[in-house]
Amino acid sequence: MSKLTQLNHPLIFHKMALIRDKNTGAKDFRELVEEVSMLMAYEVTRDLQTEYVEIETPICKTKHRVLSGKKLAIVPILRAGLGMVDGMLKLIPAAKVGHIGLYRDEETLKPVEYFCKLPQDIAERDIMVVDPMLATGGSAADALTLLKEKGAKNLRLVCLISAPEGIKYVQEAHPDVDIYVGAIDEKLNEHGYIVPGLGDAGDRLFGTK
Ligand code: PRP
Ligand code: URA
């Protein structure tokens, strides 16, 4: 079974309260999603491999730890995943960015794919799939399946807010993928929205409602 990590940091708690608030407008919402994503990137990258290299300070030569191992990729699930990319890139600027376009059909709640563009060496990268919302889990599970079909092997999923139903669905479909979430909410409502959640992440990010 995959590892589930719920981030547990006062700054994340505080910013998530502001993100959830229905009176937070698109500009502040975008900035807060970026800030929380940057804080999450710190935790999600905690187990990256390092190696010692020789560097020279103005005083002397010394050995120092730097990142080693495979290269990284961030893959947002469009649209709302886009809101998490810049925050993560602030900490890991050398990561490549792929895009997967999925929307959830409002009737069936099933994801529909409309776009996929990935770094050509995706199979060799450690991949962070990002999406603010993990509701039924259908979109995240399909994005992970698509990435595996393209050769991806080392995947983790990073979401701001999750529902227990979505966590279970993704863990059963992809037991090899570790999941990082900023919050685990109570449930889904009859329309498949997370309760209490934050509403429609894409609409709030881009002001489309
Ligand atoms: C939202 C969200 C996830 C998906 C979660 O996207 O950003 O991708 O719903 O729901 P699920 O876990 O039940 O699949 P949406 O389909 O609304 O598209 P958008 O990002 O373009 O608004
Ligand atoms: N997608 C969203 O944007 N919000 C939810 O609560 C569920 C799916």
C-alpha cells in the first residue's frame, strides 16, 4: 500500500483556512495556492537522494551534499493543477513540467482526457503529479495511469485538499504511488464536491464563475 502523508505545519493550516474562505478572491486565492504548494514541495522532496561533491568556498575546498539521482518532473492536471506549478518550481527550478488535461464530466463525474504533453525523457524522471483537489480520485488515478502508459515509473501525487473516498480510490488503483495532502476532509457531497473543501478549484483560480 502506498504511503499517505498529511502535511502538518502551522503555516499550511493558516493558509488553508484563507484558501477555503469563500470571500477570498481570485488574486489572493492564486497567491495562497502558490505559497502552500511551495511549502508542500519542501516536504515532498524530503527523501530525494543526495551525494557529496567538492566545492570551493572563498576560504577552502570542502565536500558538500547536493541533489543526485534522477531528474524531476512536475505534472499538473489541468486546469487547477496549474496553480501549484510556480510554487513548486520556486524550490525545484530545474524540474521539467508536463501537462495532462482532464475535466470531470458533471453528470458521470468521470474524467475526460483532452491534452497530454510530457517531457520526452519522462520515464527517467521522478514525477510529482499535482492537483489541488482529490475528490472521487478519478482524475488523479487516470493521470497516473496515463503517465505509466508513457513509461513513468517513479510517481507521487500532491494535493491540497483530499476526500477519504479519493485517497482510497487512488491507493487501490496505484498502490505504488505515495500521496501527499495538505488536508483530509470529511466526505464528498451528492455532486462529488469535497466537504467542507474550497468549492471549484479551477473556477476560483481562474475566476470562471
Ligand atoms: C477538478 C480538480 C481535479 C478533479 C478532482 O478539476 O482540479 O482535477 O476535479 O475530482 P475527482 O477526484 O473527482 O476526479 P475539474 O474537472 O473541475 O477541471 P478544472 O481543473 O479544469 O476546473
Ligand atoms: N473539483 C473541485 O474543484 N472541487 C471539489 O470539491 C471536487 C472536485
